[in-house]
Amino acid sequence: MAEIKIEPNGVSSSAAAGYAIEVQHIVKKYGDFTAVDDVSFNVKEGEIFGLLGPNGAGKSTLIRMMTTLIPITSGMARIAGHDVAKDPNAVRRTIGVIPQALTSDLDLTVEENLNIYAKLYDVPAKERKRSIEELLGLVDLTKWRDAQTKTLSGGMRRRLEIARGLVHHPKIFFLDEPTTGLDPVSRVAVWEMLGNIKSQRQLTILITTHYMDEADRLCDRIAIVDHGKLVALDTPMALKASVPGSNVIEAQFENPPEDWEQRLHTLDEVTSVQHEGAGMYRVLTGNGSRTTTELVEMAVGAGVAVKSLSVQNTTLDDVFVHYTGRQLRDELQKAYAFVMPQSPGLRP
């Protein structure tokens, strides 16, 4: 495999051909507001490519431009060799799209939902029957083919949506936040199902997500998007390796002094310290064992109690902090806090 260099504009340094998706200097403006700002990247055929970032980063806007739902302000996108702006109908015939919202008709059965979408794409009757049978098996809904969609769980409805997007045998599959709102067990089931579908149908898949574990588990390469800009692009392993420090220490202290963050910075091989509030600190280091020992010794010497301590390898959360200067989960909490006062009936 050709080496992929992390570049701010997201363009791979590999000159290999066989791109399913080509995006060059794409921009989307709404008046004076720039939602997507000069983003470029390529997606190889057969790849699972992830757009990772918080809500409002521009991920969904990117997908909507690539799938012909909204016009591109400037730049160019080619899907399976077809220019999105010049030949949108050819693009639509070659793609499947699953939006974040669940949109299947609740009063129809599982099979009826699939059948209607197959007819909309002019899938011949014989092929339609064979495709629906295959897809029901792939998404493990054969037993529920005659069940009304409104009786399904959230995870089962998501599997139905995915099957519905594949009835016309697309080459490229777009999924916008495919597991948002699902419980952990359903999320893992969707991940496994997507992997099986990709291998059996030889799909190229592009997903957007704000879940670090989802991007890490599913994607061959990840583009980190922040404030409409693409800030880094590479494999999950290479992105994590690009962050100074190979280990992360999460430690909570009881009543640490005001200069505690500065003191943690002085420990051997520490490359970064983030204060997360409530006495919790996240310390990146090149040597987890040595730094842990020194950290505990420093706390004992200063009379500061250690309430909890854990050591782990660098994660995509650390990658996001490294390239954006803040944590992804903080951005998601801000977005949630903004929505909640307007929706008092919602609960975490």
C-alpha cells in the first residue's frame, strides 16, 4: 500500500488511480457564512472512508453536496467519474444514501419499504425480488419482513434503512451518522453488518460520525473536519502515531494546587497536559510507566491525594485535540446544551 501523508488540504500524496470519490477545493457558502471551506480529498474504490468531527463541522453539508442534494458554491466533486454539478442524474444512479434521520414509512412493512424504493429506482421485478431477499438476510431482518416498521426497535429500523439504500445495487454508499441514537449493542451490530455488506457487495463507503470508536473500528482512512476545514487525513493508526506521546494518563486529584497543570508538564517525557475540570487531568507522555511513577511520587510529596488513575494508548480523541486544540466530546456537550433549553421534553 502506498504511504499516505497527512496534509492540511486532505489530498493524498499517493498517485494511485482508482478513486471512487474525488473532491477538489469544494466550498459551500450560505451568504457570508462558509459551511465548508476549501476541502479536498480522494476516496479509493472499496475503501471505508470516514469524516470525523463535531456537530456543525460541515460533515453533513459535504455529503449533501456530494450526493447532489445541495449545489456546490465552488470547487468540484466527482462520484464514480461523474461530475456532481454537470451530471447529477448519473451520480444518483450510482450511489446509495442513508440520512441521519430515520425516514422509512412506519405504516408499511419491512418488505414493502424495500419494494417501493426498488420500484423508484426502476429495478426489474425479477431482480427486485432477488435483491430484497438477499438484503433481508444481510441485515438479519428476514423474520421481520412482514412486520410494520413502527413495531421495530431503533437498531432494526436503522438496519432497514441501510438495506433500503442498497436495493438498486449502488457502487458507492453514503451514511450520515449511521448509529446516532442507538444503544451500544445495536451500534456494534450495525458496524459488523456494514463490514459484511462491504465485502459481499464490493462497496465504497463514506460515513460521517462524531463517535471516535466508530471511526477507529470501521474506517480505512479518516478525515478530521473542524469548522468546515479538513485538518488531517490518514489511517487511524497513522493519525494516532502522529500525536507526540504514545501513552495517555488520566488522573483525578483531590484539591490540587492552582499550578498543578504546570507541575505535570515538568514530568519526564510529558508532551501535553489537559485539565478537564473537577481535579481531572489528561497527560500525554512517551513513557507511561515512568511518568505514572513520577506523577504519584510528586502527588505524595505535595500532599495531594490521587483519587483515580489509568494509563492507555493514544486514542483518536487525542488526535482531535492535537489538530484542533480542543476535545471532540466537549464540542458535542456544548451542542447538546444549546439544544436542550429549546427542547425541555428531551432527556439524556
